[in-house]
Amino acid sequence: MFPRRPWPREKGTCGISQKVADGFVEALCKPEEDVEALVAIHTGDCEVGNVSLPGTFRGHEGLREFPTSYRSTFGEMRSEFRNVSATEEGAALEWTTQGTSNGDSVAYDGVSILEIEGGMVRRFMAYFDTRDLTPQVVD
């Protein structure tokens, strides 16, 4: 779904959270149908969402629904991760996504926040400016 791009490593970041962030990006690189790679790195009671979808998806079943709900607006998508900053409690991933929607090109920037618990993602939220994205995907 998303190609992996190396990003600059920050000195002094927490090793476990950095490994979880690396695994998260790797799981996003898998084909869209392979959501189980994401499920494997999330806690059973995880919370997942972004600013463009109403509500939060909960647990592994919600996590399985999330990519389908989000990607229904898009044709092809590709994200590049520019920066990752990790602490003991979590990680922030800065990215740019490019793709298509209704046959037109789409591009937007955002940040994903991962809250880490026990070496797994407990909460994943993506933030981006919907004022920038909406005109690109609405006819």
C-alpha cells in the first residue's frame, strides 16, 4: 500500500518505539488486502482513526475496517515518510501521500501519532488538513 522510504534517525530516541514505528511503516508497505500485518502490531483494544472519518475504530475488527473506509475515496495511493520521532511512549511520523481520486491526482501532507504500549500500537491517529484534501476528492 505504501512504499517504504528511509528517514533520518534521531539520536536518543527510544529503541522499542522506534522498532514499533519501523514495523508500522513496514506493515503499511504491504498490499492493501494484507491488513493482518497491521493487526499483528496493534493491541487487541487499539483505537484507530483519522480526521476525515467520523468516529474511532476500536479493536482488531475496527482496525480491519479502517483501511477500507479510508481508502474507498481513493484509487491508487503512495506515501513517503520523511521524519519519525520516537519517545518511550510513542512515535510521530511525518508523511506525504500522493495518489488518485476519481481519476484526478491527489496529494496531501500529514502526521500520524502512534501511542505505544507493551511494544505494540495502542492508538493510531492520522492528522492532515481536510481543507486541503476535500477539494481534491469531491466532484
